Amino acid sequence: MLSAMRLLLCTCLLLLASLVSAGGDSRHVVLVTIDGFANFHLKDPALDLPVIRRLAAEGVEAESGETVFPSVTHPSHTTLVTGVTPRKHGVLSNRLVDRTTGEEFHVTNKPRTWMVRVPTLFDAVRAKGLTSASFFWPETKDDPAIDFNFPEVFAATNVPDRDAVPPAVLRELRDAGIDIDDYFRYYHDPHAHSASDLVLAQAAAYAIRTHRPALTAIHFLETDIVQHEVGPAHYRSRAALTAADRAVGVLVEAVEKAGLSANTTFVVTADHGFATVEHEVNVAPLFASLSDRVKLHPGGWSLYVELLPAFDRQRDGAALEQALAAALRLPGVARLVRPGEFHALGLPTYDESPYVRGHYLLIGEVDTFLTARPDSSSTSRVKRASPYHGHGYLPTHPSMHTAVVLSGRGVRKGARIGQVRSLDIAPTIARLLGVELRDVEGRVLSEALDEEAGSATAR
């Protein structure tokens, strides 16, 4: 009798293990970012996005998504996996300059544990004893929390650095018949942009089928490259977005073939929107009387005003205030951020971080570049010699809004919700996976989830 009971217990345990290994009780999230996938792209019915539209129809589509400031790739992506603003996670822009050492670097080329100051979703997944995979996700270099990692790192020529990918990962992909070397070959080929993303999707599909990670994160970048070149309305940009939709389809097919459809949630979003900027305004003449006491750091969508050691508040304060007020009145200048307002924008102050370029910040309207040309005395808003196609502006502007779609396990069917924030993505994924992500600034998108989405674990 005892032997029979032991046999029955062993059989039950084996059956349970087989169910878990087959995805019976497992939870999986596939987080996809399509760089520069603006909300206006998703809302355009003429744009061919069959896979993403099907996911939206079967799940939840947000009215729009609000990213962080600046609305550029790396601060936004880090927020998507941490649930906090750049002030807390430390990734303040794509490239940073340490004003104390003079070092200039691309943030994604630094080890993740050095660059990102707070826990990520990858850490939360690892702490739960689960596995993760990442494909060209920013700020993942040498990340000890990721089990199958194809990090986003750039070589000196601004192309993906093949040497940054663990050799074992490249070897496994090649042995599996994935033409991963084509990813690097086609990355900057203007006629084969989409081939690069397709290969990356095939690599992620392989990992989904074979490793069955709880969290898979993948970043498609070619859509950003093309839009920067020709603008968001160009037919090549629209074709790149359709090709990215096909790459998402490769991931959906992989989940289906792995038998994980019932247990997988897709989160498809972006880091920022896009705009075409045809004008610029020069603010340097306003600060001419303070040129030896104030340094201007123009960045296009914004301009930092740094007070140099020679600046004396009692002597120069009135002139500074006059210059700042005059700048704020210029056509094309949207906002002045004073030292006490940096936190509200999600940024540290000059005194809190060596990567903040100045004490004050001027932000341009979404159609205007801010420049600081000492060779001109004009502050008139003028047309640029050639338009800038890009982003970086205030995340509240509709042009910077992102697309947001959730679909699959734990998500309501055919629902539409209001505006969400990039801050909300990580807490929501933590809830879906049943992992713990503490001290987030975002919220769980409970209005998008059904009752079986799990317990509240992000706080």
C-alpha cells in the first residue's frame, strides 16, 4: 500500500513538472519596443500593421503613451524596465558628459550595473528564480541578471558591437541556423534595414522556443534610423514600420509553436514619437553680457544654461533673470526649467549629478531647434537649412506620444484605455509575471488587466 502511494505521488509530481515545463503554470511576457513607433503611427489606418492591430483587437490599446524627458531612446528604455524616472535610474540621455572628468560616453556602452542605479525587471525575474532573454535592449551590457543576452553596445563606428555579445550566445544561434551575422551586416545598409530586425526577431524566436524565458525583451531600432534619415511620413519609414510588424509576427509565431500562447502576454510599445523640425532660434545674443560667466549647452530640443565659477549671484543675478525671461518670450521656446523644477521633470539638478549640463534648462517647441551661435546677433526664429527629423521634446506633446498595446494572458479582451506612461509598463509586467519590483514611480495598469493577472507585486 505504501509503495503504491509513493508511486502515485511520484507520478503526480512528474505530471506537475511536465505541465510546468510545457507552460502549464508558467507566465511569460514578451516586451517589444519599436523605436520611434509613435502613437500617430498606430492611429493611422492606412499604415499596414496587421500583427500589431490583431494584438490590439484581441487585447488592450491605450489612447496614447507618455514617455519621459528627454524623449530619447535610452532614458525611455531604462524607464520601461525600472518604472522610475531618469532622476532615479541615472540614464539621463543617450550620451553623457561627466563635467568633473570630461569623459563623454554612450550610456549603453557602460556595464548595466554601473549605469543603471536601480533594480530592473531582469533583476526581479532573476530574484524569483525565473529566466530572461534580451535582444538589443539598451543598457544590458554584462548584465548578470539576463540568462540569454544579446546586448545593445555600439562600436566606435556607431554600429552594433559584435564583440559585446557573449560568444556562447553567438555560437548557439549560429549552431541553430540563425543567420545572426546578417544582423551586423545589414544594420546600416539603407536598402536592407528591415533584414536586420528580422534576423534579430528570429534569434529571439529561437530563445522563446528553446529557453522559454519568463521575460523576453527585444528592441527594434531600424524604424528609428530610417525616420531620422527621411522623416516619419516618408514611404520608407512606413515600410520600415510594416517590416517591424512582420518581425513582431515572428515572435507571435514562436510563442504559438512553443505551445505558450495561453500563458504569454505581449507588450508592444516604443520609446518616443517623432517630429519634423524645420525651424531654429538662436538664444546666444540674450546672454552676450554674461558670456564669461555663463556657458550655454545647446542640444537641439533643449539648451542648458550653466553658471560658471565667475558668476556672482548678487552682481549678475538680475542680468541672468533678464536673459532667461527674454528667452522664454522667443517664438519656439516652450519652457524654462529652474533649479527647483528639475525633479518635477524627472531629472536631477546640476548639484546632484555631474551629468547635468547646467543649472537652468530651456526647452524648445516641438517644431524648433534651440541653438547658441555667437556669430549671429539675431534671435529671430528662422527656417533651418535642412529639417531635423527626430524627438527629444517634452513628452506631453502628442508628436512624442508612443503606441501602447497589451495582449494575451492576463489582459482584457478588446478593451481601450486612456493615456498611460512609460513609468507604468514595468509595474504592470511585474504584476503579470508575479515578481516583485519595489519603489516604482509608475502604477499597475489594472484597467488593462483581467482578474487573473496575479497579485500586486510592484510597489
